[in-house]
Amino acid sequence: MLSRKALAIASLCTIVCAQAHSADDKFKSAEFLTWSPESQRSYITTAATAASVIVAANVRDQAKCIDDWGIKYREGFYQPVIEAMKKLPDYHPMAVTIAVLEKACGDFKYR
């Protein structure tokens, strides 16, 4: 079985390769909201998993919070993120996703 870190990296690579424009500064939440719900969920799942892997190196409890958040909202297609994107259509989807995760689990600022 692959580790969570390996899965996060593989998923991130898949998104970057398949959705190359998604890393572009011009990519906005308004465009993201035109994607299919499954594609949206995949993107947000990958973002949350990658954030959790990075956070785990700093604050384990915060990583658990992110994991728990993902479990709670995945089946509902991450409605807190989708709702935030509807309110912030001119921001990059990754920025909105991270902001929602920070609101739920605390700032991602480490020394």
C-alpha cells in the first residue's frame, strides 16, 4: 500500500499534468466552478491531502484536523470550499481552499 505522502505527491502530479493551466495566476475560482463536481472534488481532495502532509511535519494535531475535515466534507463535495469560491470568484482555487482549511484548522505559519 502506498503511503499518504506518496499518494499526495502522485495526486498532485496528476492534477498538474492534467490541468496545467490550474497553476496559472489567471486561473480563477469562477472557472473552477465550471468543472464537474467530481473534478472539483478531486482537486480539493488533492489540495487537502498535500496540505495535511506538509502540516504533519510541523503540527501533528493540525494535520489530524485537516484529515478529519476532509473526511467530514468529501462526500458533500467540500461545500465550504465551493461556497467560499462562489463568494471569491476572482481568487485562485488553491488560495480559497487553503483559506478554508486555515479557518477550520488554524494558520499554516511555522518557524
